Amino acid sequence: MKFYYAFVSILVCVSLLLIQPQLTAIPDSDAIAITKRVTVPSESQSLGSELIIKREIKTYPVLIASDRVETPTHNEDEAVYTSSVLKAKRFFIQGNDKYDQGDYEGALVAYTKAISYNSNYANIYNNRGLVRYKLGDNEGAIEDYDQALRINANNEMAYFNRGLVRAHLKDYKQAVEDFNQALRINPDDAKIYIHLSHARAKLGDLRGAFTDYNQAKRLNPELVAAYKNRERAKDTNPINSYSAEQKFQITLLVSIILCLLWIISISFHEFGHAIVAYLGGDKSVKQKGYLSLNPLKYINPLVSIILPGLFFLIGEFPLPGAAVYIERQQLRNRLWQSAVSAAGPLASFLVAGVLVVFLRVSLAWNCPYWLPATLAGFISLQFFFVLFNLIPIPPLDGYGIIEAWLPNKLQAKIRKFALVGLIGIYTLPWLIPSFGMVLAVSGFEIAQWFGVTLTLAADGFKLFNRWYCTLLLGAFGIFVLMRQPQLIWNCLGFVLLSQFKKYEQALTAVDKAIAVKPNDSWAWILRSTVLGKLERYEEAIAACDRAIELNPNSHLFWSLRAWVLEKLERYEEESAAFNKVIELKPDDAWVWGQQGWVLEKLERYEEALAAFDKSIELKSKDAWVWRQRGWVLEKLKCYEQALVNYNKAIDLQPDNTWVLDRRDSVLEKIRTL
């Protein structure tokens, strides 16, 4: 992998952990409430107006004394009708009072009596349906709501309450239909969205569940918080039965398990890359120890542990990167290059599959609840990471799969934006929360296909503590650094070289790294760079040769050797070094341009032209290459072509006086011919 391909395997952990508890907090539909509305249209022209009053969290429609009644034709009929309305009103109020007192049997009798006097009042059926539900008569409750809707097809209350009863009966499909009907009538009721979200989640429609839940939060965040608190109070899962001391011990143990699983997952991910690369022709992976499944061979303490831990601590995305470097130019063909990139996500997927087996065993053996919950949570995250890593954006593996099939010129352009892609990985889920949500939901859906329940995974996340994990990662990072102290010296040397220009001190630090690990090719190449800055070129060549001996397929090492040879004016050797770089990285326009320049110095003009042509093919807007090509053509006395090249260079860089002078000189030569 390229160095900038670090930060790959695990993506956006914190975002997922913030999103998932919201889904699991969606309340169950085991308590029926009637809608909160101030006034509604008359359901019967005979009854006139209605008033909805609130009593704590419950609301009841009550007929008021000023109800207007249509006057029947005969006075006697009018008296009978008025008497029926008043009796219905009296028994309706009596039913409400008995309901408040908890006398559901009495309330049922009163509501039934009210219906016997006025069977055309929908809200009596609504309230009787509520009482029947309280008494366990779910079918009777649904019948009452059906009747209420026959009287008034736009009765939001009836749809909502019937949906709640159906959800209680686990008839989630019909419940979703009822909630949608209620929202058709009142699209701004947050509590309907809450229960709709819950029903969708039960049906496995996680995307719809997240959408509805977020809509509820947008409409009424206080109500959503109240529902969450109510559900926490009602929650009877085993996690809530633990004492404070037990929770501390379990949380610490879970954090250790998660860190170990994370390290194992990264190791198998990188081993997948390495084994396929080995089969595809890159034998260097064996020499580097990548086929050993030793985590220390894959994990860089800085980019794999310390930096992700710091990002995790501040609430950002902990994207660890492993230190596996594949020499892709050694692979047999493009198919193998794609296979190497795909092998990592495939290995991660297989790790998740193996963990599913352990999850089922833990459930079958009745292991403590926290263990299968932890496994379920990690499995869901693992599938999320696989999906994230398959996004075709550099430096993710998804891009690596398709990169080999893109035109060389396009590859070169995209490669320039690898750093932008890396930054985008960190910022995109933060800038566009729905982006991370879609992947998170997809990860949970895959987990559900493997039998991982949403509830179990959510409980696993409840046991997760990012502070503990950060401390554990930090401790592990320190352990790895203690095992690889040369990394500290290399980092110190690099900082002294690049940031402070303290070359002597940088050389001292790098020499200490080499003393600790003499076979560290990066330490030797860093030493060569420092010696070059000190103008000790012969020593720099010796250090560079040692680095190449340890890692002969690094185009960076050969490029540095060419640079040092340039300082020594050993152009034939420099050209040979650039030939090696071209062999390792044939799509680098800069390398072709440098090779052309060296060949120009060697007066091998035809070869220089060919090198410049290749550079222009890969990057057509480099003024320096057009300038040098014009100079070579001038040397070959091809003045017309030289003029074209100089003009192109001037178009790209109008203020270059050297090119302007050369163009004037060529024009003069053309005029004198």
C-alpha cells in the first residue's frame, strides 16, 4: 500500500455509535395514548362542535353543554333526540372519570351505555377502544377503532390508536399503514413518527426507521427525549440489572475485548492484502513478514493506534491505518491488482462471519448477556467498515479495485487528490450525517441477514466506552513503540530534518534508529536524505544503496539515488536510476521529464524527445517539459517544431524570460534560413 493508504480499515466509529442508540431508544408500542389536539371538526352535523381537553399525558374528547343540535321536524322527536344526546354526554364523561380512576370495567360499561344512546359519535368508540385494550381485549379495541373510522374516515386518533394496538400485537405491517394514515391527516405530529419508526424497525426497514425518528426529533425534540427517558425507565434488559461495580468491570472488560477484536480484524484485513499480493507475484511481502499474521508487522504505532486514539478522544472518526506496503508493479496483471485491493474487505467480511459463529455459540451456551451483546455490536461495526472501505474514493480499497482499469492519465490525476480523499473520509460523515447513516443502516441490515438482532447490537454499544478504549489503545501504542524504538528516532529525525532544518541533529537521531534496527530501510533512506542536505553526497549514495539493498522495489529510493547522482554529475548512473523508477512507476509524468532532462545532458536527444513525449502524454500542461522539449528540438535544428514547443510553454507560463529569449532566437534562425 502507498503511505497515504494508511487510515483505511475502520471508519467512522463514533458517528455510528451516536446514531445507533437513537434507533434502539425508539419506544415500544405497549402504552396507548390519544392524540393531543385543541379542536377538531364536527364528526356529526347533529353534534356540532367538540372540545379536546388534556389530562396529564392523556386527552379525551368531551361534549360540552353548548353543543348545538339540529332540530328535528316534530317537537316530540326533538325532545327524544336531545335527551339521547344529553344521556350520551353524561355516560361519556362518566366513562372518562372512571378511566382516570383506573376503573376500566366501569369505564367500559359507561362508554357502552353512551354508545347505546348515540352510536354516531366516533370518539366514544375511540375511548372504549382504549379501555378494551387496557382490559386485554385487543380485538375488541380494533373493532371500536374500525367503527370510529366508519363514522369519520379522517379520524387521526382512531388510526393512531389502532396502529398502536396492532404494533402491540406485532402486526407491524398494518401498524405502519395506520400510522401513515394518521400522518396523512396530521403530518406534524412527532409522536406518530416515533411509533412509525419503531414499527419500521421491527419490520427490518432501518432506513425508514431512521428517517422517521429524525423527523420526530426535528418536529419535537423534547417529546423524543421524554419517550427515550420513559423507555429507559421501562427497559428490563439484563444490562440494567447490573450494579455500578459490575457495570464498571464489564465495561472495562468489553473495552479490552473490542480492542483485541479490532487488532485481530486489522491483522486479517492486511494479511488478506498480503497473501493475494504474494500469489499475484509480489514476493517482497514474505520478506517483509506480512505472511506471519503477526500484528506488529501490520500495525504502525503512530498511524494505526496513537493518531486514531487521539481522534477518537476528541470525538472524531478513528481511522487506523496499517503498515502493509504492496509492490503493485510486481503483480502479474490488472486483475491481480484489483484482487489485492478486494482481498482486505473480503478478509474483514470473513472475520465478521466467524464472529457470527461465536455469537451463536455464546447464545446457545447461555453465556453472560454482555458477551453476545459485545460480539453483536462489533459484528455490526465490522460490516459497516467493509461497506465504507468499498467506497471508490482514494485511498480506500474500493478505489484500489477499479484503479488498475482506469487510463494511466486519469490515474495520475486522481492520485494527486489522494490527500483530499483522505481528508474527505474524516469530514464527509460530519458534513453530511445522512451519508454515514446510510452506511450504518446498511451495515446493520447485513448483520440482520446473519441473525444479529438490532436489540442485541444496540446493547453492545451501550456497553462501549470510548474513554476506556482510547486509554487501552494508547497503552498498546506505547507497548508497540517500546518494541520498536527505532520509530521514535526516525520520527524525531524526520521532524528535525523537515521542520527545523537541524541536519546534524537529524543525522544523530537517524543513526540511533539504525543502531537499534540496522535493517530498517526507511532509516537508511532518511540518513541518505540528511547526508544529501549536508552535501556529503558519497556517503548519501552509500546510505541510499543500503536502503535499496533492503527494499529494491521502492521507486522513492531510486528517485533519491538519482537526485544524489545528479549532484555528483554522474549522469549515466542517474539515467539508469530513473530507468528503474520508470520500471517501478511507469505512469509518473515527473519521472519521464527528469529522464528526458538527463538524456538531454548526455546529448542523447532522440531518447530525450521520447521521454518528454511520454511525460506530456501523462501531463500535458507542464510548461517546463514543453520548454525542455523545445530546447532539444532546437539542438536537433528542428526550428519550426521548437517554436511550437516554446509557444506552448509560453501559453502555460507567460512570464518565463528564458523561454521568451529562446523563442526570439528560434524566430531569428527561421528568418535566416
